[in-house]
Amino acid sequence: MNTILVFLFIAPLALSAGAEKDPSSFDPALSPETRSRFAMLDDVRILANGLLELGHGLKDFVHKTKGQMNDIFEKLYIFDRSFYELSLQTSEIKEEEEQLRQTTARLQINNEEIKNLSQEMNSKIEDLIQNKIQLQEKVWGLEDKVTKLAITQPSMEETKEISSLKAFVEQQDNDIKQLLKVVEDQHIELDRQHNQILELEDKLNHIELQEHAENSLVEELTEPEDTPVPVRNATAVTYRSDGTAPDCSALYNSGTRSSGVYTIKPSGSEAFDVYCEMKFGSSWTVIQKRVDGSLDFNQTWDAYTNGFGDLNEEFWLGLNKTYSITKQGDYILRIELQDWKDNKRYIEYAFSLGGPETDYTLQLSRMFGSIPNALPEQTELRFSTADHEANTTNDFNCPENYLGGWWHSECEETNLNGKYVTPRSRGRLDRRKGLYWKPKKGRYYLLKSTKIMIHPTDLKSFDFTQPNVI
């Protein structure tokens, strides 16, 4: 290529030099053939200049093409490296999944062995009970003999027989008690094994979900911008009281027994509507409810302060209304959770809620429940939203990055007002923005529905029969 360019550059110069050396080119008396020849040389010179410009253009095109190819190679290198790292992560996930499957299989085998052992022990216990019945009959016969012996002095041989039978009965009673204790321990172990298997199965499902999300890393997912959802008016029948009840429990005490929307008037506050849920022999005031993701919870500070949503569907009652209720006395906070396998769990706290001057600071103390705690205890938690950030220990804006207002503490991963996520959502899952319950030393609970309720701590009238949980 360089040789052709040099030739094209030199050719016009050579022709020009030849023309200058030939004095006859300026002679007007030259013949027409000679003039025609010189005209052809001019055409060649013009053609050479055109080829030279074409060569320069080709040279620039080659340089640009090389630059574009270098960019493509660099992007291919980055893609190959990302694909290699993704392959390593996938392999690690598969190895962990295989280990969990093996552990689950071993636990299932142990569970079967324990069940078989329990059945054998139950059979032995039944035999022992039969023996005990027979011995009891013998004891009754001995009691008759003793009654008779009370009149007549027993012989030495009969006395030994009585002592021997008494010792045998006592030994049988002790054996039966020991076997019952072993059976009880085995039942406890079976329950523990069953719960452990359920935990492992949940973890396996979560790993499979995470693996599916990792494999879709190559696809770019553009999430639509969140748009504020206006507060909707309740369309169902609204049950009205006379406006004097301070909360739902007072309505229950006055004879109300149906769950629904009622009007209450806490002390020192205006009247407003709430949803009262009748359960456990009383009525709870519901302050948050999520069931299907139809309501956007990524709202402003004003919306979280005043409340939003439909009291008969998904809603947030409002911080100001909740504070007006809880400042009347001591209250219990109950959180009910349901995962995507329809397993239901709950947890209850003794709590206190501050006023607007404290950003509605929340303090919790766990009482009891069927799920590990995931919220900090004995800590002042300030409520915050994307447009009203509380003072956390770092510079990370939790509501802006996690979506939804919540009582954040160092941006932990539990947020019951986060984005509603389904297990089959396309794209890479972002746990920080999802509706999760995440204990510090436990697994993620991807939630299908949540409900937060409050009730005064006076529970004397409660029926404490809790719902069956898995």
C-alpha cells in the first residue's frame, strides 16, 4: 500500500519535470500530434492527482477502521471477563446447592430412621402398657391377699413373693417412664429435623431464584420510573361509630365484632377512619397492609405522614394518625408475614413511637413470635423517606436507594414498605429494593403479604390461641 502511494506521488512530479525539460512544449509551432501527446500527459497528471487524493482517503479510512476494531476488541475483552466471572459465581452457587441437596437428603434419611425408631418405641410402650395392666391386675390380687393377711400372719415365702412382685412393678414403672422420656425427646428431635428441612428447602429455592437472576445479567433491564399513586377513597361499606372510641379495641369492648372500616377519635385528635381487624378476642388497629403490590409505597414524607391507599385494600394509615393513637398509652406492635409458599409467621413487640419533632422515632422490644427478629431492639429508629432523610451513621440515603419510607438503621435489608417483588420477576433481583424480612443471622424471606397492627398492652380479655404456622 505504501509503495503504491509513493508511486502515485512521484509520477505527477516526474511528468511535470519532463514537461519543463522539453522546450518544445512552449513552441506554438508544434504539430497537432505533439500537442495531442502533451494533452494526454495533462490527463495523466490529473488522474495521478485524483489517485493520490484517493490514497490519502483510503489511508484515513484504514486508521479509523483500526480504531473501531480496537474498541470492539476492548469491549469483547470486557464481555469475556464478565462472562468468566459470572461462570465462576454460577459454579459456586451450583456447588453450594449440591451441598445443600446432600445435607437435605441426609436429614431426610435421619428423619426416616427417627420415625422408624419412634414407631418401634411406640410398639414397645404398648407392650409395656399391656404388661403394666397385667401387673396391675396382679397387684389387685395381691391387695386382696394382703387384706386377708392382715387377719392371718403371712408365711415367709409369701412375704418374699410380695416383695419380689412389688420390686418388679416399680422397675416396670421406671422403665416405662424412661421410655416415655425417650419418646418425648425423639418427638422433639423430629420437630427440629422437620424445621431444619423446611429451612433448607427454602434456602434451596432462594438459591435457584438467585441463580436464575444471575444468568440474566447479560440482559439490560430498564425499570420504569415510579409514579406517585394518589390516595384512593374506600369503595366498600364504611362502618361508622359515634366517634367517641379512641381505637379499635374500644370498639370491640363496646360490642363491635365485625372487621371493617370504622371511625375513631383518639384523645386530643380529630376523628379519622381506620381498619379494625377482630381477632384473638379483641380488635386490632391496622396501620399497614400489603397483599398484591397494587399500591406504590415509594411515596413522599407528606404522604407517609398523612397516609395513603385504600383501607379495604393496600394502605399506609399515616404516621401522624398512628402517633395520635399510641400516645394514649402503652401499645403492642404485631407484624404478620406471608411468604410465596403461603407460610404464615408473626412477631410481636412492645414499642413506643415518638412525635413529628423526633421524625416519629420508633423503639422496639421483642416479646414473642414464630420468626427470627430482623429489626434493631432498644434503638431509636427515625423514620425517613427519599425526600426526608434521617440522620443515620453513614452517608447512604436508605429510602432513595432502598425505595419506600421506613425506620432505617444503617440501611439494614428489612423494609416492609419496599418494592413489591415476585419470585418470577425478570432481571437481576435487587434485595435492597424488595419486600424482604432479613434477620442479621438468617436467610432472606421474600414476602407475598404483610400486615402491621397495634393494640393496647392490656390483654386480659385476649384469647391467646395463635394461628397455626409452618
